Amino acid sequence: MNKFESILFDYGRYVFVSVFRKAQEEERYEDCAVMRDIMQKYHIPCDTSLEDWRTDLWRFGYSGDVAINNLSVYMVEALTRAGYSNS
């Protein structure tokens, strides 16, 4: 499992797609290619929204409130793990 796949499993698809968008902004095309392969492997659309993420949490029996409240922390941790700046 690579760092991007671990981000997906630890933080969910919304945070993963947000990291993917950051990679696109920073023109890290090799990372984008790796993440695109992961997105195809797990059938994750590029337009995953916050509501989609919350629905995923509900599907697994979680309210999603804690995750939504901690989203900024998750984003910082995921971006750091991916090796990107938080700005």
C-alpha cells in the first residue's frame, strides 16, 4: 500500500480527492497518475463531494459529525503525509 492509498483508507474518499486536486494544482503529475489509478481501482469519481463523504460515513453506521468537525485536521494530516504544503 502506498501513501496515497493509505490516505484513502485512513481519511476517506473526500479527503483523498482533495489531495488529488492539490496535486493537480501543484502540477505533480506523477502523483496524479498514481492517484488516478487508485481512483479507478476503487471506483472513486473526481467530483466526490462533502455530502458523498458524509453518506459513506452514514452507510458504515457513523453520524459523520465528528469527522466533519475534524475535517481541517484530516486535511492537514493528509497533505503532510502526501508531502504537500498546507497553504
